[in-house]
Amino acid sequence: MIRTAFVKYVLVALVVSASIAVSAAESFKRRAGCNEGDRRCYGKDKTSPYYYRCTNGQWTLYTCGNGNTCSGNGPSTKCVSERPPPPTCQNGQRRCIGPGNPGLYYLCSEGSWKLYSCGNGYQCTQTSPLQAACTPTAPQCISGTQRCIDDGSSGSFNSCVNGQWQHKSCNPGDRCINIPGGLINCQTPESKDPITSQWYGQATHKTHPELIQESETTHGIKATEYEARRQNLVRELPKGSVAILFGAPVLFVAPHVFNQYRQDSNFYYLTGWNEPDSVAIIEKSEHTSRGYTLIMFVNDKDPEKELWEGPRNGIEAAVSLFGADEARPIGEFRRYAEKLASNLSDQGPDGSLVYTDFDTDYDIQRSMHCRILKKQLRLRGLGSRVHRLTSKVQQLRLIKSPAEIELMRQASNISSLAFTKIMQTCRPGMSEAALQAVFEHACKSAPVRGTSSAGSTDQAALVRSAYVPVFASGEHALCMHYVQNSGTMKDGDLILVDAGAEFAAYASDITRTFPVNGRFSDAQRDLYSAVMSVQQQMVRLCHADSEYSLNEIQRRSTRILAEELKQIGLSASDSDISNRLYPHHIAHYLGIDVHDTMDLTRSQRLKPNMVVTIEPGIYVPYDNKFPKAFQGIGIRIEDDIVVGHTEKDIENLGSLCPKTVEDIEACMLAGDALSK
């Protein structure tokens, strides 16, 4: 009887207590609205197992579960366990805190248990006695989405497969990071690279502070400038369109023997990324802060391959250093291409446009990933939705920024010093190839002055030949692109040298013609002076106020050359001038490529900060219709010119290179003195 009465008393008390709690909850619930997600403990002593949470603008009563109480108020409100965690643990072990605490768990870190929360919308699920996982409380999800678990340090994440969440993990030791678009990246810690301490595959501020400043992505070009370039491109694209760029492949001259790598110029201009097997995708979107999303597919870190090929940048660097919103292994690009083609097909004929370059103009080899995308779009009949990208990028590349002009100034300075060196070294009996070697060595060893990057002046790593050079002595100069460079220079001959250094991916292009023995003959001097006069006059037209185009400068140069030749006794018809004596164009655009922005017409008027070459020439064949003294002589004079607003704003980037007859002979005479 006593025990029964006691049980009834306890039951009545529990019912009354619950009724009071529910009544209070209903009363609190009817109060003014609240902010979604806010929490408040129930009761004045703040030791109750109950708390309120704002859901759909109303307060709703929740319980912390057995053995747990609500602590704090406002933003700091949380459920805490009255039960201490197990005394010892092994790193990585997890335990949920009771069935009534859906979002709390212990994680063992550095030998001790630490309390974590799964966050709103997630619950803790004990997958084994010493392992747990945070899973969404909602049973459904969008297939393909991913989310890191915890702070990502464990490398665990949830992946939605067929509408259901599945627990997965990165490779051991990797860290999980959330990226835009509901995806994750598995980030490889730098300590995992067993091959070299130089973590990245190209110079960065971290690995080469003497070459790259902290604010720069590549030497001389800041990250903000790369961002501005992408913004400028996106403004030229229609709403919702996608621009896809493919990195250049590695080119082989024989099995396992590859050429020095050079990145696709448009790809480099927009990213600064200098590795093969890469794809950059710029998706225009008004829903992002930048107005676009940059996705890069690149080679991820692979110690086994890096053992043979050297370090790679990896997908992490694409985001942290090169401005990508998202980066994925290049092996996933096929799936992206299939999905893109499917989405475009579903949009119908008025859907988004794709800007890319499938063609192989100018014998440029495209990567296999280009062929993958082309195949997917062709299979779905989407050819009409594909437009050329290169013309839009080339329009941006045509006008150079101050930073680009500075790099080109350095490239021309390096080339000018090398030209001075070969003029001082040149001797009869020396081979053209040996003089070429002197030039290339002088380029690599030339000091670089006035650069924006701090540190050593030894920047040979940034220098290489901009193109295969011409070292054409004697009658070899009658061939425009003689590159065999195998002859022996003879006393009394001229040598035409068309060569230039590339510095930090920007080219120079300079041509000088000088006597092998250091002294011009009378006939050589007359022809040289005629070409020199034409070049000087045409350079003075390289400003916006002249309203000239390169084609108009070309036409004017042929008329003036005919007048100059007539004065020295060489009369020639217009046909002879254009087809035999002066068969090439006087100018081309210059930049990342030697013949830069090739898709753009040379009929447009010159604009400030274009960079162009001015290179008239004369090539007199063995034909008795021309004076015998001039036969077999080839002369070309070329400089790199920054177009100005007015004539006084024009800059000759190759001004340090000896050019007049007097300067050339003085330079070569000084070389004679140094050699004695």
C-alpha cells in the first residue's frame, strides 16, 4: 500500500511538472516573434534539461536529453553533458552524447576528448562503438553535393549519392575544405610531399621570394591584375555564358624527349598558371560577388609522378594562389563536359553560349581535353552554341597595362645588352652558331634593373629565347627566316641578327645588321642608311594622333623606301619593291607572343599602349637589274615600340641597342680593344 501510494504520488508529480512545463512553453510560444535559430534555456536557474528554439518565427520547446542541461542564454545557449567523457581515448575516436543530444559529440584530439557540435540541420550518429558521424537530419539531399564534417581537419565528409547521404573520407592525412557549389576539396598537407621542399610547380612568393612579391601571382603581375583581366572578359560575354580555356599540352620531339614547356598564351593571360593538362572555366553569373565563377581542372599532387616530373602546383594552389573559386583533379573534366553538354541540351536553342577554341589555327596543337569537350558538344548537336573565345581575349591583350610594358621593357633591355655583346664579340671566321651561343648566354646573364620584385638581380630563371633566332651572314640574309645558323662569317660580309629574349612570359623582338669585320663598306653603308631613314620616319608615326594603322604605315614605308633607294642609285618598280626587295610587312603586334594577337586586323588605328614592331628591310637578289655592288646584301632594322598618345609619348623599348652606323662601329671597335 505504501509503495503503491508513493508511485502514484511520483506519477502525479511528473504529470503536474510536465503540464507546468508545457503550459509555460505554450505561454512562451505565444509571445512576440523571434529570430530563426535563436535559443533560450527554460527556467530561472538555467539548470533545466529544456530549452526554447526559434523555428518558423515561433518559440518551440526542446529537451537536451538524459543527463544533460541547458547552459547560457542568447547566442551562447547550448546543451552540456553532466556526464564526463571517457577518461582516455585515441586520436580520431568519436562518441555521440546520448540519444537525446542529436547534434553533440566528443572527438578525441591530442589524447583528450573535446566537445563538438554537428551544427544546425545535422545529427550525430554512432556508426561503431568508437566512431560517429554527423549526418543531415533531413533524409533527402541533392545528388552530387558534398559537405565536410567537423572543421575539416579529420578529412571526413558527407556525399549525396542517389538522394541519400553517405559518409566518406579523403586520403589519410588530407584535410577537407568546403568550396562553392556544394562541393568539397581534399587538401593535401605540404608535409606529405616526400620529393622536394619546393612545393609548387612554378615560382611563387613562398618558394621564390626573390622573384615573386607577396602581392604577385607571377613576376611583375599582381593577383589584382589577373582578376581585372577576368572581369574585363566577363563584361564582354553574354549573360549566363561559359568561357573554357585549355592549357597547352607538353610537346615531344621523340619518345620521352619533350620540348621546354610553354603555356597557351590566353590561358596564361587570364590565370598565370604554367602547367600542362589544365582547363580553366569561367562561368558568368550575376549571383556571385565577382560576377563569375572560376573553376580549374588541374593535376593534383602525386608524389610518384613528381619523383620523375618535378613538383606540381596541385588543386589547392589553384584556389589559394591563382584565384579559382573551385579546383578539381583534371581526371574529372570528362564528367564536367558531359554534364555541361547535357545542361545545354536541356536549355533548348536559346540557352547559354559556350566560348572556347577548338580550331588549330597556326598549327597550334590542342590538348586532349579540348577534344573531349568538342566530342560531347558535337554528340548533342550544339555546334551553333559554340563561339570563338580567342578573339575576345586578344582584344584585351592588345592594350598593354603598365606592368606588362615594364616586363617588355626589361625583355628589350636584356636583348639590347646581348646585341651589344655579340657586336663586341663578332669576328671573321667565327660561326653563326657560336655567335648565337654568345647571344643566348648574354641574355641569361644580363642584370635586370628596375623590376618591381624584391631580391637578387639574378633572374635568369625568368629569361629564355622568345623565338628561334636568325643569325644570317652574307647572302643567308636574303632568306627572311634563315634559322639554320650553320655558316661561317666572312670578312667583308654583313650579318643580320633577328633575336629576342622573353622575360617573365613577355617577348622582345629586335633586329640589327652589322659588319662582320666592324666596318661598313660604302655600298653597305648606303643601303643601311636608306633602311635606317625609313625606320626612323615610321617610328615617328606610332602614336594615336597620327591616326595611322599598321597597314597604312606599311604602305607609306614602301613609298619612302623607293625614294631612299633612288637617291643611292637603285631604281626599282613598285612590284620589285613589294615582291622582291621588301616582301614582308613592316610591323606586327608584340606581347606574350612574338606575333601577338594574330586574329586582330592591322587595319585598325593605333591606340596608346599598344606595343608594335617597326622593321623595314631590303634584300637585294643576284639580279643584274640591280646594281652589282648591292647584290647579295640583306638588311633589316627592328625595334619594339610603345604607341603613345602623341609623338612625344612614343617609347622605343630597344633604345639601348646600338643602331646607327656610327654607334655600331664604335661598339665593335670597343670590342676589338677589349679582346686585345
